[in-house]
Amino acid sequence: MKDNFIRDIFYYKNHYLVFFDRLKPEVQKKFNWTLQLIATVDRVPEKYFKHLTGTNGLYEIRVEVGTDIYRVFSFFDKGQLVILVNGFQKKTQKTPKAEFEFAEKLKKEYFYEKDK
């Protein structure tokens, strides 16, 4: 993987970092690899980074380690700036509505604070 950064990644407040700190080392390693992929590859496979249909610009960063599945919501600002918000372990087929709502709330908060 090349190290020329195409996108910058920003952690909004501490939501992602708190989530990350609770993960097992092998899951943290996979998240770091996935974030590097998102930052350096022009066309990121949907397996790792996918726009969520029916949302207002939310993306899902996807990580699988063994049978465990993890998700982090994100969105874009200024074209190539990826903002990470909340993360969670996915335990059912359907993503919990509360996680979507929390991500949308954080996105609104981010742009409100930025525009102040």
C-alpha cells in the first residue's frame, strides 16, 4: 500500500477513540490498516468503506475479525476530509437505529460547531 495520502482522517470529539481503546489489539490493528487504506487508496472497496443508502451522506467503515463485525460511522467534509464519529460492534443483521441517529446527531453537531 502506498503512503501518499489522498484523504485526511479526523476523529470528531473522542467517540471513535473511546470505542477504539476498548477493542482487542487484533481488532485495533485491523482498524488501523483499514483507515490507512481509506486514506491512501483512490477507490476503496465497499467491503471496507461504504456509503449508507437512505442517509444524508453517512458512510460506514467495516471491519471483520474472525466472526466479529465492527462498524464506525463517518462522513466527508471539504471533499477529502473523512470525519469519524461513533463506532460499535454489530451483533445483528440490521444496524441499530439508535446508532444511525447518534451518527446523524454528531454530524449535525460537527457542522454547527464548525460554522460558529
